[in-house]
Amino acid sequence: MRSLIIYCLFYASLTFGVWTALLFAYFHHNHVSIQEEKTQPPSLGLSLRVEAPGQLANTAELELHQLTRHLPVNRNRPRRRRIYVPKSSTNFNSSNLEHHNDVLKYGFNANLSRRLGIIREVPDTRDKKCFQKKYPTHLLTASVVICFHNEEFNALLRTVSSVLYLTPPYFLREIILVDDRSEYDDLQDKLEHRLKVFKRNIKIIRNKNREGLIRSRLIGADHASGDVLVFLDSHCEVNRVWLEPLMAAIAENHKVVVCPVLDVIDFLTLQYKASPIQRGAFDWNLQFKWDTVFSYEMEGPDGAIKPIRSPAMSGGIFAIYRPYFYEIGQYDKDMNLWGGENVEISLRIWMCGGQLLVIPCSRVGHINRKHKEGSFAIRKVIIQNYLRVVHVWLDEYKDNFFLQNPSLKLMNYGDISKRVELRNQLRCKSFQWYLDTLFPDLEAFMNKEREEPR
């Protein structure tokens, strides 16, 4: 009997000790968590959880509401947890008809885009020397203009949210969204509701008719009030300290037009990948291409973060002093939809007294969408745009374009008298000067073609 009592007391004391240890660990963990919440600022990162399809929209909206509710008004640079998209999460099945149709519809993996939601973190791809750069503040303000037509909903909002959370508020006057008559339901009332959640100065302009990218940008510029116009595509994500280097260059010289380095967001995996420093160029078909930056161009104390002179811009993403944009003639209003406007404004900037620079310390990710070839009517419009560039700006070198495209020589391109008059008023230099000064490789390439036996 005595041994039984001792046996029961032993196990009772053992059980009591285990429960005491568990309770102590539980209350200690809660106490530490509360202290951490009191001492740490709210994180701006969002976790990539795999939710049921019906829960995704509500979850994203709740998380965004929590983000904006705790966001300090006078923040300088928000700190967010790093979020990467694992390769296994692409969830793209080429044999799945819905996934395949999404790529045809949007030009990228819309299924994954929906799962990513409206905000995420991307890796900082700047050179380490950029971290030491200091930029002046409160000098100029920026109006960010984003034009879209039938854009994927989450990709558009990731563009907007990245600008909001990675741009100092003293630089950002407003974001102007120009809807070029989109047809998708989620880009109507649902979009306006989501934009209100941000509680920031975001304007949305709805075109009554389809205007195309070129005239939509002109509409956005006319509604802007900032000192600097920053044009972004509707499927990009800005990186850390993206705007400050651009604004600093323009503040120093109002006739400088600046472009960030465009990192690549893969159209299938949506992974954000760093791009090498390159400059923009084009061939005799006026097709844009990236060109190598030579090592001697990056010599000096600044090295790889030195601004690079670029013969041309890709067109989608750049910043320009607003009065200068109007001074040099904006865009050619008689160009339709898109195509050729990037080469035209690049030539005009250089030949009429300005400069076009790539700023290596500014990085913006861009989805290189994959689209099937447009209709014959769209291709015809784009060709007419190129012909306007050829006849206004290429001088005697327009024959090089027609050597590549002999069937276009007699094609109608509309009235160019106003653009020719503008060139004369601005006292622009010749295309020969442009080749000699900025892009001698283009002429050498053409001469080589002429020398080849047929």
C-alpha cells in the first residue's frame, strides 16, 4: 500500500512539472511577441500564401487595408520583408487551355499574377555604389502617368502600389491613370474601389474613344501638375530609390531626358531578374534594340553607376521635365496607337539640343509581354507611324530605310508639315550629325550591307 502511494505521488509531481513548464513557455512567448510588436515598426511585406481561389480577393484587400492603416504619413522609405517567387510556384500548364488563353489575352502568366496579388517585394538590383549616393530633396515634384488598355488587374495594381510604397511622398505629386477604353469588367468599378483604398492622390481618366498609347500619354500629360512627367507602362514594378536619381539629373539640367535600367520580369514565372547596363538603339527598320555599353564609357570614379548617353529609348519608361516636354513638341499627335514614337522622340531630343541618358542607379522591372501579331489594320497604322519618322527626321538617309522596305516607298503617311515646321523652329541638327555624334555604328552597319555581294 505504501509503495502504491509513493508511485502515485511520483507521477502526480511529474505531471505537475510538465504542465508548469508548458505554461511558462506559453506565457513567456506571448510576452516576447507583445514586446516585439511594441518596439518594431509595422512591416510592409505581404506573405505569399496559397489561398483558395474564392479567398484571394478578400485576403489581398484585407492585407492592403492593414498596410495603409498602419502606414506613417511622413515616411521616407518603407521597409518591407523580401518576398521572392519560387520557381515551382509558376503554376503554369501549357496544356491547360485556360492558362494558354490567359497568355494570349494578356501576354504573360495571368494565373500567377492573380496569385501574387497587388503588392510584393522585389530584389534590390542596384550596384553597391548606388547605396552611397545622396540625392537632393524637395527640389521638383513628379506626376507619374500610367496608360492602360485591357491590362491584367493585379499587374496594373502592382505597378501602382510599387510607386506608392517606394517613392518619397515629397517627390510624388500624383499618379495619373489613363484608361484607353478598356473592356474588362474588373478595370471599371472594381478598379476605382481598389484605388480608393490607397487613400492617395490618384487620378483616373477614362477615354471616351480608343486613342492609343501615344495620344493617351498626351491626355495624361495635359492633366499633370508636377514639375516632371514620369511615364510608366502598366505592367512594371519600380525598385528601391528608383525616382531620386532621375529627379536629380533633371534638376541639374532641365533638357536632360532620363531612363532607368529596365530589369526583366519573366512573362511566365514573373521572376524579377537584374539586367546588365545597356543603351537603346535601333536598326534601319527603326526597330528598337539594346546595345552594348563599352567598358571605356564606364571609366572614372563613378564606374558602373555613371549615366550613359543613349541614342534611343525603348519608349515605355522615362522621365522628362514637363515644360521641356511641351517645348520640344510632345509626341506627334498624328501618330496612331503605338509604334515609332520612341525613335521619333529620341531623335528629336538629341537633334534639337537635349540629351537622353540611362541612369544606372535607377531600376524598374518590366514584363516583356508575348503577344501574337496584330491585325493588318494595326500593322498598317504602325508602318505609317514609322514613315512619318523617316520623312521628317532621316534626311537623305531615308533611302536606307526603303532599301529594307521597298514596298513602303509609295505608302501614304499623312500630313507632316507641322512636324517639319517644328524641326525648323527648334533649329534641329541634321541626321548626319546624329550619326557622327551618337550612333556611328548605324551607318557602318548599312555601309557593310551595301558592300556585301548579292
